[in-house]
Amino acid sequence: MSSPLRLGRFSIGIGDRFAHQAQAQLQALVEIGRLGFAVTPVWNKSNREHTIIGSEPASTRAAADAAVAALGWNGGYFLDADHIRLETVGRFLTPCDFFTIDVADSIGQASAPEAVEAFVARYPELVGEVRIPGIPEPFQISRAQIEAVSAKYLAATAEAGRIYRHILASKGAGMFVTEVSMDETDLPQTPPELLVILVALADEGVPVQTIAPKFTGRFNKGVDYVGDIAQFEREFNDDLAVIDHAIARYGLPSDLKLSVHSGSDKFSIYGPIRLALQRTGAGVHLKTAGTTWLEEVIGLAEAGGDGLELAKEIYRDALAQREALCAPYAAVIDIDPNRLPAALEVDGWTSARFVAALRHVPSDPGFNPSFRQLIHVGFKVAAKMGPRYLSSLERHREVVSRNVTANLLERHLKPLLVG
Ligand SMILES: [Zn+2]
């Protein structure tokens, strides 16, 4: 396979919904760099986000290039066409150099029995006792199991191949980073399933560099991980071993690594991830998006005056449209309506009270995860405000930037990498 552009060991997806925070985000990477950790920035924005906001991928490119120039950033940086499919990739082809090929919807779609049979025949080593260096107990996989897993995933990996070749025809070999995502589905993928998926991607000739499985537990938007941390840690470590094995045995790119989606704000698993990376020398891609939008609202609220008023208006409108705003995100939020304060109550809040409810400091008695998640999905409200929202961001640029940078640096990069 060709040798594609390199992401480096550590990279972070920094979604910037309104294309106003690229410089503040990049500042966090400058600062973690000074602590000895080179982290590659990847500006990601999904087709869903562009559609809700009414923006074009080219605007993300312009904002990223401007931030890189302003800070004199010398390292690599990428633009991620996040969660694209064959029918949506078109407008991302020119501005983007990182493609997250989303094939979750093809999981479980029927494959021809001959295709399954031929796949299993090409990889007989997947049947029986499969020993993977780094995993204490070998997998015991029967032929029926491997056929069932192949039947479940082969349509998805074939679709990944089709989309990859479509991008390849436009961009050229080695000119972009390929991620394959399967996270937006119901059931987590086990390490043996990940092995089959990687073998099938290699079989399709997809030089996958980051793979986003669905991990065990809940990765709700903008709040901490909910689930069995010990089980997550085992699974994450086993996945790392599977990846090493797949690189060595199936010729996948040597820098293939895990991508953790909805990776922002998952404070309770950053420790286990950091330990696994330190132990193995593996890398990771941590994808974040809405956490930066929330820092914009926090910054406006902290600014007081008209900034605070606008933040309250965003909450009021989001509360009024709660069901419609939550619908597209139903699988990835857990809002308790009884914990949402009335708009009238919030109208009386001080800056400090509003900021405490929204800022992700779980130990703060004022923190309200339901309030935070509602505003997380409420960016459509700000998008509808249009220039009124954007000019407020510009007026309060300093306080907003300070919050955006500190959030990525202190609550994300440091716990993930430094400890
Ligand atoms: Zn995702």
C-alpha cells in the first residue's frame, strides 16, 4: 500500500462549529508542545454540523489556514471531512485532507454468502485459537463465529473501500489520511470483531490510519464517560494489541491508531488511556467538537452584560425547542428534563452562576450536566442568530479565547498526555 501523509503519534480533532476559535484551539497545542508533547491538530466538522449551521467545508479550511499563519505553526495540520459517506463527500474533496469514512449504517447489511465464504477461506488463521501478542488469553473463534462476524461487517468494509477509492481518484495516493468510523451504532465492537474489521479493510486495500470503533459504555456529548471503566480499560488495551497485530500481519499502515469519538470531556477514561499509551508507545486520535462551542457560551456568560444576556437567550430558545434539538442526538445525550431550570430562573442568574452550571467541573456543586447537554445540542439556536451571535463572539473575543484554550489544554490534553 502507498505511504500516506502522517498524522503523528498524538493528534486531536478540534471541531470549531462557527469557525471563530481555530487560533485559540491551536494555542492549546502550542502550549502542550512546550511541555514536550507534539500533537497534530485536525479541524473536523461533520456533514451534519455543516448542514445544521449552513456552512461550507471551505470556510473551515480558511479558518485553519489563518490560525496556522497567525501563530506561525510549523507542524502538520489537517482538515477532517468528518462522518462522510459516498453521497456527502463531494464538497469536502477539495478543502479536506483527512476523511472519516462512516460506514456504521452498513453494519449488519447482508453480504453475499459466497463473499463471506471466500473471505474466511482467504484468512483461515482467523478460525480456531488466535494468539495476539499482548493479550494474555488467546481468542477461541469457531468457524461459525467468524462467518457470523464477517457477515455482519463485510458490507461495511466493502462500502469503506468504495468511498476510499472515490476519494483516492480525486485526491491521489498518499495525499490524505483515511479514518474509518463505526462508532455511531448500537453495539460496541469487541477486540476479536475489530481484528476481523481490520483484516477486511486490508483485504479491501484501504490504508486505514485511524479506526473509530464503538467502545463499551456511553460517550455522551459534552459530559463524562458513563460505564464500567475497568472494562473499558481492558478493551482499549486489547484493541491496541489487535492493531499492532493487524499492522504486522496484514500490511496496514504502521501508524494505524485508535480514534476516540465524542472524546471530549471523558475525564474518567483519560487516565486509563494515558497509561495504555505510556505502556505500549501507541498513539491516539481524540476527536472533540462541541466542547469548543460550549466554551464560546461560557465565555459570553463570563463577559457579563450583553454577552451574558445572549447566553441566557440561547438557553431560553434551546429549552423551548428541546425536543427538536435533541432528536438527532438522542443516542448520545442523557438529559433529565427535571433538572433543566426554568428560563425565568436562569434570567435571574449572575455570570458566575451561569458559568458554574455550564463549565465542565464535575466537583462544582453548581455544575448541571443536563443544562450543559441541552446547550451542547443547541448550537442551531446560535446558528439562527447568525451575525448577532458572531459579532458577540468577536466583541468578547478575549474572554472566549481564554476559555477555549484552557478547556483543551487543562481539561483535555494535560490529563490525557501528561497526567
Ligand atoms: Zn463519531
